[in-house]
Amino acid sequence: MHASQHDAAFRFFDNREKYLLFATTCSEKKQTARRISAELERLMPKPPMMTMFQAGSGEGTLLNRVLRELHLRWPTVPLVAVVKENSAEFVRMAVRNLADRFREHPQLVLIFTNLPIGDTPTLGARVAGDGLNWRSVALTGTSSHGFDRQIIRELEFVDHGWPGGGYGNSVMVLYRQDHAFSMHRVIPEPGFGRFEFDLIVCSQAYRSRLPASIKVKWLLAPLAESLAPGGRMLVAQSTGRDPGMEIIHAVWPEENPFATPREILLEALEQRVGPSRSDLAFEDPPGGQSEYRFELQLNPEDIDSNIGTSTLLAAWNAATYVAQIDDSRVTEAMSGGRYMKATEEVLSKHKGLWFLNECFVVSRTPPE
């Protein structure tokens, strides 16, 4: 990828500490899941299963919420969820956070992989001859506690199968053994064929400063082309049109991390994929469906009284994480006091801190 020097030196999504502070202090996961749920009513899955794909699991909060929504609507339908995640630490966290899903939705097949995006629909059929690292785990019993204990034992596979934040050739498939017989058609094995996805979640899945051509070529186009008939792909990203960016501009006035608004991405994606795929529609949702807001979750007293250091640091972390500022620049800024003053001024001005995400949808024509 032709990333900038800062992008090449820093993979913001691999910084566990910054990510976890952001994920636990902001409502971004909840609001993104709410926006995704609005798309579920329009899905038209076909037997023998429903399929979903998520580009990047993080610690598993968003995936967990989406799986809950899918279970609510289709509680007895076999569900295959494929998750592309390069970070071994995030895989370890996410898979443990999802043990309860196997208890509530027994016909769940959960697949984690670090294969390149283009190889995920086939789960590495192209690279199988080069040594695909495949692990199938049949979970025994019926309790969440038991599933969690078995998953813990499988984490050694993640430790060895996920290189340091880069692409790999590993696939881990988890399912319940007591439902394996009835789900034999949906549990994949190496060389099984190809998935087409009813739902694709692509939220904050790329470095914001990359040009549209790179985002489209390596991520959005391959995913759009893997939609099932009647399937929908939701792409969500930050806009920078919010108080969070006021903090960034107070420290770095010329900073412009959000170089590809959804209109640009949609146009680039349609130009690349559209001519050969007349069955795909590229949708810029109207009105309130195209943008949604999330907030730094604060108690009223955190703003009404003197703003404490912990609140300021949480707000500063959220602003720099959303803007994808690399660690060296953040450290340099924190050597002075301007960042703290700027953060306090923005929090006081807006009585809190909020961010604005935008999204668009790619859909595939349903069968007649």
C-alpha cells in the first residue's frame, strides 16, 4: 500500500491501550451497531444459512452486538460469521467475549482469519497449497463457562498463527459439536468453495489518510463483489466535522486526516466495480441514515464542576484516536500543556465531546 510516512510507521488499530480506552469511554460501538440494525430488516438470507463478514473485530463489542441483533431476528437459522482480524491480541479478546453467543445461538459458526481480504470469501483456497494454517474447534457441552474454558485452550493457536499485526495464512473455525451433524453443510473445511455474504460490516476498517483508490482496490471492491443476492454492505467512517476535530486543530492546525468522504469513496467504488457488476447498487443513504453521532460518555458532574485530569485524558485520547494521530506526534504534543488546555476548552464549550460518523451502503439485487 502506498501509505504516507506516518501511516507506514504507525498502525493505529493495533494500539491496544488507545483502542480500549476509546472503546470503553465512547459510545461508538453502540451507535454503529444501531445503524447496522437498520439494515438487517432489508436482508433476505437464503437456505441453508445466513452469512456475515466483519472487517476487523477489535475487542469484539461491535460483533457481539450485531450477532445479538441477528439472533433476535433469525433465532433458529444457522449463522456463519467470518471475521478478518490481523491483531492476535484482538482475536484473543474478541473470541473470549463471544463465548456466550454459542449458548444463545447454538447454530453459530464463528470464523477468525488473518488472510488478505481477497482470500477471505474462500478462506484461503488459493493459498492452501502453500500451507494454509487451519484449525477447526468443535466446542463440547452446552454452557457458556464450558465454551469459554475450551476457547482459552485454543488461544495457543492464535499466539502462533497470527504474526505481528500483518497478513497471515491462518483460519480458526469454532462451532458446537452437538449441532455439527445438522450443520454439516455450513461448517467449512479447507477448499470448501466460496462464501457470499448476506451482511458485510466495514466500520473504521482502514487508515483514513489512504487514497480512495487504495481503500477501494484492497478492501471495498473485493468485499462488494462477495455480497450474496439480496445482501448489504455497510461502510462507516469518521467525518472530522465535530468537536473532536476542534481539539486536533488546536494542536495541529493543518491536520486533515479524513481525505476521502463517502461521496468520493462511493464514486471510486462504483467506477471500479460497477461496469462489471450491474447487480450491485451503490447507495448514499438519505438524511439521518447517512450520518450518526457518538459521544464520550461522561457524568454531568464531569463537566459542570472542574474537569478532572482523567476526563481530559479520555477526551484527548478519543480525539487523537479518531483522527488516527501516530504515537510519536501524540507524545510530542503531550510534552507541553497546549493539548490539555485545548481539550478543556472544547469540553467546556460543547458541554461534552461528540463525534460524527458517516456511512454508505452497497447492496446486491435480490433473486426474483
